[in-house]
Amino acid sequence: MAMTKKNAFSRRLPDLVTEELVAVLTSKNSYEFKELFDLVHANLRARNAASGGEEMLRLRAYEKLQTLVSRGMVKKTGKKYKGLASLANAIPTVPPPTAVTTTAAVAAAAVPLAG
């Protein structure tokens, strides 16, 4: 029996934990993980994006932070973490919609309906 391969386009949601880590670490301050997590958790709760329990979120945040450290975007000194200049590249920017799609949508909306 042959297995079929699914070639559907998968669109991943933005990584909100990494976004908040980057947002907090782009300041000039250094943070220990506990205070860094408290800030990230508060920001995620304000966005209504803190789901899955606090301990699971803490593990995910720590894993993401260690990934940023290993990629050279965050400097770890003892127990303190500080964002570096390359941290701005951690989150890919979403390209704007293409002009063709936007123009087609405007043209379709401008066509009067017969009635």
C-alpha cells in the first residue's frame, strides 16, 4: 500500500513567545530569567496569548531563550541575559500583500452591481 504525500501549504502562526522575548530584550537592561519570564508572561497575558499553563510556558520561553543565546543574539553573563544588536533579526518580517492582489481587490470593489 503506497503512502500518499500531502503537499498542502502550511502557514505557521507567529511565534509569540519569541516575539515577546525579543521585545523585552531589545531594551538596554539585563534580566535574570525569572524577571524576564515575568515580563514576557505579563505581555502574553495582556495579548491573551498565554495558554497551556504557566510552567509549560516557562519551559518554552527558556528553550527559546537558549536558542537565541546559541545563535549569538543574546548574551548570557552569569545568570543575566542581555539582547545584542543582531536580536532584531530574530523575528522575520511578514512581507506586505502584493500590489496585484490589492489592485484586483480594489477594482472588484469599484465595479457597480447591476440591479
